[in-house]
Amino acid sequence: IITRDLSELARLLALGEVDMVCETVFVTLDLQQERLVSLTPRLAIVRREQREYHSVFFTNRTTGITALGDLRGRTLVLQASRSTSAYAVPRAELARNGIRLFPAGQPKAPPSAAFYVFAGAELNQAIWVLKGKGDAGAFNEGDWKRLPEKVRAGLVIFHETQPLLRGLVSFRDDIDPAIQRASEEALLDLHHEPPGQRALQQADGITRFERLTERDVDRLALWRRALRSASGQ
């Protein structure tokens, strides 16, 4: 099933019409927290050989910004509200450090807040910061590496977040345990055979599925707390 939005997905989960969800970490956490869905992550999604990534905060070398606290009263250039690494993660990371994020021009924002604007693309973010149209930016480390050297040379990373899994496979808590175990085993074995490999490649470049480790679970708890802070809970 492909749903129109999270509300529809939450409704279908509650009705028992969806048993398993493949989604990003923040969508999964949002389903758990905001929509009160009984859902438990069980597997990590490895996409294009990348199991996890993190976001980097960067600034023009001339701004004097060296830490997240320096962003109070400043403007952060982000990509779009749909982006995990260039919106959701930076927002949660700032909240985890006691900094609330508001749209630029928000008149009721407290003096200790930071502000954001959207540039629409990662390269635009970097150029806006380089040209002084914003004080800092944030996106994932892969986007940083892909910047043209002449752009990256004028910027500097001043903060990096904890790693975030590329995606999660989660099951509704009241699913039959035998069905869940069989589903997990089938997903874990997919990449061993050519038909499974072809199916994974068609699924937006998934390389394989892996079991969650204790470290994964601990980091999910960290991001859950960060998301709660960002939501003002």
C-alpha cells in the first residue's frame, strides 16, 4: 500500500490493514509519538551500501560561528520541509541543544531562537551561505563531499550530528509473532539470490536489510528525545 500521507498510514495501521512499514527514522518516530501507533522498529535498511548518515552544520569562514549556540538570533539555510538531513535532523539537533527554530521573519520568536529559510537544493544552500544570504546551513555529509571544491573552500563545518539510520522496517505490535519472524527472515535473505537482488534494486536502491544492534536502539532513543524536544513536548 502507498498512502497519501502519514495520517492515512496511521489510520490504516490502527485498522490493522497495514502490518509492516518501511520508512525513514523520523517518519517512524512521528508515527510512534504523534499518532499513537503501536509500532516497533525491527530491521535497518541499507540503501546504496550506506547504512547510516549524519548531518553537518557549516558556515562561511568569515562569520565567526564555531558552535550551535552561536546560531541564536541567526539564520540557517535549509533545503525543504520534506528533507530529513536538511530540515528534520537540524531542527531536532538544535532543539536537543535548547535552541528553537522558527521561520525567518517570525515576529513572536524569542531572542534565543534561531531562524530558517529554504533554498530548495543542497548546492543552493551552500551558495547562499557563501554569499551571505544566510549565516549557516545543514545537510548530510554526502552533500558536503559533493560540493564543488571552489564552493566548499569558502565554507567550514562547525558541528556534526550523531549518525542516523537510512531507514527502518517496523511491525505493528499486535501482528502474529510467527508472521513477523517469517517476514524478517525473508527480508534478511533477499540480497543472497538474484531475484531478491533485482527486487531490492527496484525498491529505490535498497542494498539489503540488517538486524538492529543495541547501538542502533540507543541512537533511536536519542533521536526520539530530540524529536520530542523539537515538538515542544
